[in-house]
Amino acid sequence: MMSFYDALYLSPHLDDAVLSCGGQIYQLTQAGGSALIVTIMAGDVPSGGLSVFAQGLHDRWKLPLNASSARREEDRAACGVLGADYKHLELLDCIYRQDPESGGALYDSENALFDDLHPADRLLVNRLVEVLAQLPESDRIFAPLTIGHHVDHQLTRLAAEVWRGSGNLTYYEEYPYVVSHDAMLEKLFNDSKWQPMTVAVEDDALAARIQAIACYGSQLSTFFDDYDDISRSVCEYLQKVGGERLWHHIVL
């Protein structure tokens, strides 16, 4: 890593920033700027066995037990396509986190992933803030808006706001969650404290974003059918929005 970046993107998982902001990242680096993608939940799969839910996800991803290592390799390839540097933090993905008292899985179903944070997870916020404070300096910091309400996105946003304050962050809409959460978007558009802006994505940047998304082979079945579906879905959404939409929180 360098000591300074033009843009620093906080990505809860090993794909979120690329899925949502790949076009603007590519345009920045191609113009001579620098970008660092920091993935928060990139730690190794813990030893001792997986919950039934986590094992089911591994089976769907067609990955071995050490799925995190394979997913980090996918992320390195994706960042290479976009010309971005990467940093993988060691926090565990929510599907691996356990209750410190009972030892049971904190999130053991698809519905649990999009519910409120488990109380035990709030203990991670201050720990994550300490880690974020050690990152390189940057002109702009991009954090997930939490469209979709995924627990890892909530945790990342909370820590980012404690670290820098909401007025010093730029928020990105999480694609493809944003496609199916019109109510959340409407609420933002009707709130005068939130100001949207759209980054136009040129054709070469669009192609790079699609290529980078395709690097996450293990995750494609979660959102897409195949490469052609990635291309079609991403193009449709960018045409609808006019580019990659970002948000600023106006602090009065």
C-alpha cells in the first residue's frame, strides 16, 4: 500500500465495492489517480466446523473449507482489472461469527443476514474503528449505504461513521441489492439530509466493471446466471440510473 490514496473504498465483503463502484474506480485509476479497496470481512474461515447454513453457502459457492483464501484470490484479480490496490482485513464474515457466550452462530439463515445486528456484533465496532484508523490517508472515503440492510454492511457503516463522521464520508449504493429495494431509495430521495450524485461511466469503464465482477466466480450464482447476465443486468441498471449513484449526508 501507499501512504496516500485519492479514494479509499470500504467493502464489507470481497466483491461489494467492485460490484457497486467498479466503473468509477477504473476511471480514476486510468486518469492517473489512486484507489484502495479495503475489504472488512476477509478473515480466514475458522477451524472447528461450520454451521449448517454456512456449509450450505460453501456448497453453493463450490469452494473448499478455506473459502476465504479462494475469495481473496478472486478479489486480487478483480482489483487488478480496475487498477486498484487492495487491503484485506481479518474480521470474519457474519456467516462465521459466533456468540461468545453460547458458541452458536450469530446468523444462521438467509433472513438473519438482512435483519438487525446481533448485540454481540456491536462489540466489534470499536475494534474495527481502531483498525480503520491505521489505514492510509485519502482524499475521499466511500462507505456502503446499507441498501438491503445486510448485517456486515451495517457494521461497516457504523464503524466508518464512528471513525470519520457521516459528513466526511461518501456513500455508495450497493449493487445489486439496490435493484430490489425501491422503498429504501424512495425514503432517501424524500429526505432533505441526503443528497444524491451520479458518476457517468464511460464504455471502457463499464466493460472493466463487468470483467472485474466476473472475477468473483464463486459468488456469481448468488446474483447472476452467467457472464452475459452480468453484462445485461449491469448495463440495464446503469442506463436506468445514468451511472453509479453516490450519496452525501448533509450534517446541519
